[in-house]
Amino acid sequence: MTPSVKFNALFVAAIALGLAACSSSSTPVAIGGSPTVSATAIVTPATVSVALSWTPNTDYTGLYVAQAKGYFADEAITVKVLPYGSTAPETLISRGLADFGFSYQAGTAYAHASGADVVSVFAPDQKGTYAIGVRADRADIASPKDLDGKIYAGFGTPDEGPELQYVIKHDGGTGEFRTVTLNTSAYQALYAGKADFTIPVVTWEGVEAKLAGKPMKTFAFTDYGFPEQYSILLASSNTYLKANPAVAKRFIAALTKGYAYAADNPADAAKIVIDTNPGVFTNPQLVTQSQELLASGGYLKDANGNVGHQDPALWATYGSFLFTNGLLADGDGKTLAAEPDWTTYYTNDYLPAGS
């Protein structure tokens, strides 16, 4: 999971998805059973490759559920999952080495702005999972303005500093702090005294910290006027989508059912994640409580009860933040001079009707 998926350019892991035990090999793992064929139509079986952005976690629950429940098989789809390695999913997608890949809004925007053939097609979470985190026992840090002069444990993505400055200033601070590179988990860095604050994923690291007896208190970015953002997205390329529109729609239809099931049945969905990845989770309660939080916290469905839909306003507001802060550059590394047409960065066209 980044900061689902800011971490995708920073963590190197190779844990495979599949019915067998996990593997550190970079060899794709096939998932998907024998396709069922409608009595009224013959659907050509297809194989779809999907690149993960981190190790197995609840960002990908819909993918695991769609396999376990036979939703991919119903659509005559076999999925090959590319476990995360040293190459970011956006790069794999743009080079035609993966049909789909998990990303995040800033990551997709950086890639697209630079000229890479990357476009977001599905939003597993309908709101961001990032927050500013500090040790729960830090009485001297009551709100973001108290972070002035403190040490931030960061991940090296260009959006972190401007986001934190925005929030701290909107709370009345100066936005001045020191930064160190994080080489351990967020909560461990705080409790080890290496930093005063960081950016955890509340639906994963926040849960993990509590289970480890090292809880964090968090400040939501949106509580201080910062625009909402997608912290996990599924992306593809226009090249693939235009060449395989029917396959893409079938794949996303099955994935949509997977995430919808996870939203309505979090306990069972968590069990599927655990069973699909034997030996990966030292504390299965992390998966269970994370999935429960995603479902109960309104992350998985939008206001209309839809799954996977991307909001044009959300893309425009957060995209505008990236642009106005000079965080987007073209293929030559030059900062974009004009704000992009955000409708070219994402599409809802491959979602099932009504989504």
C-alpha cells in the first residue's frame, strides 16, 4: 500500500498471488479457473496481466475475491499477476509489459504528464487512506501546526513536502520541518525516536501499529482544507484498451464484483486474502481489521453506492494541486506550463453499466 501507493516506487518485494504458496520469483502467477460460456454468446477466453504495487494487502482484496468467487472465470478471463519488483507498475504498463497495474493518483499523474501511456480505469478506494501520523502519546502535538520544526520521516515522492506544508499552514503553522528518509515502517520510525511524524496508510499501517501496541494518532489531510485524492488506483494504457476493449470490460466487470463483495462481506473477503497468501501475514488480524475498516469507513463505495467509479471533481482538484505546485513535468523534465485536461488521465468507460 503506498504512501498503496506511494510505496510502489520505494518498496521492492516479490510475493506472488495465486492459489499455491507465495513465491519470491518474478515469474507471473496465473489465477482464474476454466471459463464458463453463456448459453447465448460465445466469449473468447483471454489472459490479462496485472502488476502489483506492493506486497499482498487489502488494496488488492477485490482481485483475490474475484478469483476465489469465480468472477474472472465467469468472464472467461485468466489473470497473471506480476508481483512487485524493482520496476514501477506505471513503467510496466506504458511499455506494454503489463495490461493493468495498481498505482495511485499522483503516480498516474506523474507518468501521464511525462508522456507515458498510462490512464486510470478503476478506483478501489473512493477516498484517500493517507494521513499525518504521530505517536499516540505525543501530548505536545495536538494538531498539524505543532509539527513546525519537527522531523518528518518521508518516502521521497515529490508531493509529500507540498502536501504537508499545505496542511500545516492551513492550521496556522509556518510549514517548516526537517525531512529524513524512511527505511522502516511508519510507526516503528516514530517509536524508535527517528522522527516526529510521518504519512501512514490509516487502513493498513494505522491498524498494524495498534495491533503492535504502538498506536498512532492521525490528522486527516482533508480536515485542513486539502483536496481529496485517490491513494490506490488501477491503471492501464490507451494502447491496450483500444486494442482490447471487450476484454478490458470483462476484466473490470469481474473486478468490480470482487470489490463490491469485499465491501459487503469484509470478514469473508479478509479470509480470502489470507487463504490466498499462505504464510504472508504474521498477524491475520491485520487483514481482518483492515478490511473491516475499509468497509465500515466508507472507502469502498461512493455516495451512490458504486464501486470503482472515479469522480471528475476529485481528479480536477487534486490534479490542480499537483500542477500549481509545479510537480508535473513533461518527457523532457520541464515543468508543465499549462494545466492538463484531467479527463485524459482517467476513464470510467470500462466500468459496468450503472457504475
